[in-house]
Amino acid sequence: MIIEKVRYDVLEVGTYPARVVEVTREEGQYGPQLRLRFRLESGDTVAGWVGEKLSERSKLGVWVRALFGEVPETLHTESLLDRECRVVVGVKTRSDGSQYNRVDEVLSPRPRQAELPRPAQGEATCAECGAPADCHTPDGRGWCNEHAPVDLSA
């Protein structure tokens, strides 16, 4: 049998579309933790760890809210599997100088309106289809004639 050396490439720091592919329970330095493994569109996988405390303000609660839109009263960890999201990937350095990736944040699959850049006057796009907007609100939300919430032809 021949075993080839595996090369580990560190991903650049950034935000990546991802999907939850594995949830495992591990004993951490400060008690039980969940390790969530995410598969990126590139096929690479990255992992992040959260404590098992589920609340509105806990790290687990923040990640669950990004995946479900709310923090439920109870959570079955299998329900996390196959959920789409965006992950903020960081780079950590070990004591030996080697580097590895870790998930620092989990975000909802699509940016919230507040996260989207505001278009300059006349540069808004339709919230429904992405076409150039024929009208838009002061906060930058726009619509084409087909998707406008009011009749623009009048």
C-alpha cells in the first residue's frame, strides 16, 4: 500500500457560501461543544466550534438564528444538517507556526438589506430580479416596472 502525503491549503480570510454537512459533540476545554463542519462551494470543508448553551445571545444561538431565522426553544442538532448559510472564515496560527482555517461566524444565506451597499442615485437594482430599477426608496431598495409595489405606468 502506498500513502501519499496530503497537502493542506489554507483558505483566504473571507465570507463564503456554505452548507452544514456534519455536527458532532466533543469535549472541549470548557465543557461540551458542538463542532459544525461546513462544505464550501469549492468543495473545501471548514469547521467551527460552539458551546452547547442555546440562548438568544450565545454563540450557538447566533449561529442557529443565521441558519433558521430564529432561536427555537429546543434544538435537534440533526436539523442543522444541509442548511445553507455563509461562513466567515479566519486563519489561526498554531504554536509551531502552521496555520489552519476556522469558522469565526455563521451568517444567513443572503445578506440582510442593512448589509447590502446602498446604490448611488439612479443605480438601484430591482429587489426581485436584479434589473436596473425604475424606482427606488431613499434607503436604496428598488424595483423594475414589472415588480414595483405600485403601478408605475400611471
